[in-house]
Amino acid sequence: MDNLQPWVRGPFELLCEAQRNLERGSEVGRRCALIFFDDAIEVCISTYLGLHPIQRKGKTYKKEKVTKWLANFHSRLDFLDAELTERKRIWEVDRGTIVWSHDYRNDQYHAGRKGIPDQHVLGEARRAALWVFAFLLDVPDAEDVLASAVAALAGPPPPEPNPTYDRAIDAEYGVIEIEGQKYYTSEILFSVDYPAYADLGARLDAPQRGNDEAEDE
């Protein structure tokens, strides 16, 4: 994301939120993902039309046309159609499909339509949003950029218990009883203080590891 132009970051943040919600897999997440992907299409077009010509390779548009194109979702697609024609490009995602996913989103967001977007709806909305983003804002590797950004936002994976440390800690400290419930010491320590768990496990396991290596010799 650091390599993106400043004016690209607004639309890109919508794509990131859409992808993160999609990957959560929950019903609410899928609803939100559809909304964000759909919004990203509109914001990409609005952002592009609002740029200074120097930020879009010198291209200029008449003010009255820009005002007309920005009127609503369908007029934004009219601009996209005109831009594709001018650049001799084609719709990589059919216009009818984009309108269909937009209407599906509106039914849920405005009309309170029941049901969760299925993977086909989400897939088409995502494909359209990434294509419009890459095409208008000149990010050819949009898929890779999105994947990297979402992975960075997710942070490192949570630590997992180490069976070797568990055995070493439990051999030394045994079981702890709390309110009549018995827990292994390693289980409690891992849950409340992972650095202490890892440090203690490594220290207790070191002598045993040394003994094992000596026996092998």
C-alpha cells in the first residue's frame, strides 16, 4: 500500500475492508463485503474524475460532462463505457453483471432483503471492483497489492502451544486447581502470558535436550 499514489488509497481502503470482511466468512461479513466492493466501483470512478489532469496522464474532460457522469451509479458506468471505447478496451466484467450485483446490494442495504450474498454474487462484485480499480487508477497488479495489504493488516498468526514445552512445564509444575477445575500449568501459562510460557518451556527443555543428545552419542 505504501507504493500507491496518495489519491489511490481511498478506493483501495474500501477494497481492503471488502476483502477482510469476505475472508471472515460470517453472514455479516459477507453482507459488508458486497457493500464495500460495490462502493469501491463508484468511488474509483468518482476519484478518477476528480483528479487533476497531471494525475491521469494529461486527460481532460468537460465540466458539464463530469457533472453528468457523477449524478448516480448508472451515469458513472456511462463514463466507464465512454472511457473504454476511447481507449479501445472492452468490459472485462459485463456491465449487466455489475448492475445486477449493485441492485442485489441495494436490495439488502436499502430494502432490507433477507438472505446472505452467495459466493457467486460476491465473486462478481469483487472481480468488477478490482478491474475498475486497476483500469482507472493504473494499478495493474491490483490482486497482488490487495493480497499483500490484507495480509499486513491481519498481522502475524497467533502463537500455538509447543508440545515439548508443555511436557517440560507440566513435568515440573504439574496440575493447578482453580475453583474445583484442574488445569495443566502449561495451559494456564500459555493463555495468560505467552512470553513467560515460551521462556520457561525453553529453559526447562534445555537440560532434557542436552541429556538426549548425550545419550545419542
